[in-house]
Amino acid sequence: MTEKTSTIKILPEPNIHGLFPTPVLFAKFYRDWTKEEKEFFDETAKNTTHNTGNLTSSNRYVLDHPAMKEIRDYYQFYVNYFMEKVYAPKNDVEAYITQSWMNYTKTGQYHHKHAHPNSWISGCIYVSTEREKDRITFYNDKYHRLDLPTENFNTFNSSSWWFSVGTGDIVIFPSYLTHMVEQTTSNDTRVSIAINTFLKGYIGDEHSLTGLHLQEQDKSAPQRTEARPENLQGGY
């Protein structure tokens, strides 16, 4: 490709703004795992379900266990932070953790490209990962009118973007954001705790005929579910 040259000089330098960006939060858990947490991790790993490319804990509410209370509280803090900074809701509404599960990706395993239906904000905290080899990849699924190959990738023209992740990292993002885990080359099993959330409180407004009161789900209520391991989603 020939180099583009111009004699036109523009002062000051023009600015290009990114309108309507997709927010992704990165944070860090502040300490090492406790003895009780490690024991719970090990016990949970004994009962898993095959996912697409990796393994998922059979326990779908791991953060409800007493040993996980501080991790859950820390998770909820960043969900609240994300809600406040990104959505800044006018009404009394908040996101609460619904399901939470552990993911296990062994050497050579992966997890397919997916999003999280029936959830508002999703997230992941990495229990054991190797930053030099482990990463999460996000995808831009918007329709592109023209296919224009690029020689310099950036956040405007890329169809995917990956981040390295290490032990203790926390990632929070909108549940609609498509993501995947590529085949891992680490010799150690990649372990993470993932969450889904939903809203409770008042959303919309009466004047626009969108008002809706949402209550937190009762986990003790009977639920009709059918396990379909081949359709499970949520590995990181």
C-alpha cells in the first residue's frame, strides 16, 4: 500500500470521539484466598458438568455458600459500582446476583463464543489463571455494511478485542456482550467464578407506559428445569 502524503496542515490536531461505547470494568480482588475458600473451591471441583469445551460446577449458586460471603460482597460492590457509573439509574433500582458458578478449563480446552441471556450484568473473578497465557476475548457483533480490511487495528475498527487475565482479576460487563475463551495452553487448570445478575426495583416510568416493578427471585420456590448440558453457557 502506498504511503498517504498531504501538504495540508491542521492545527490544532482534530479529535475523534467514541460515541456509545461498550463498558467493561476491570478490578482486582484485594487479598489471597483464605483456607476456607480454597477448601470450598476444591470441594466444588469434585462435582462438575460438561460444558461446551470445558467444565462447569454442578452447583449453580456457589456464592450463596457461607465460605464465599466476602467474595460475594466484593462482587456485589463492583456490580453496584458498574450500575452507578455506567447506567446511573434515576429510579430506585439495583442489580443483584442471581446465579453463580465455577468454571474449569484444562490444558487444550476452551469455551465457545456466547453471551448471557436473562441477565443484565455478568462478570467473572479469576481464582487461578496464568496471565502470560490466559485471556478473555470480546466480540463486536454489530452488522457491518462493508467489509473493509485494516492494517492498523484499534477499538473503532476491530471485530474482537482480548485482555490478559490473572489470578484475582475481576471483569464486569453487560450480559449482551459476546465473549469466549480460546484454547488454553497453560499447564494448570484455569478456574473462575462467574455470575449473572438481574434488576430489582422500579424501571421505566408511568408516563411513557414503560413502568415496571421488579422483585428479587425467590430461590426457595419450586422451579421446573431440564438439564441440557450441551446448551449450557457461561464458561470463562
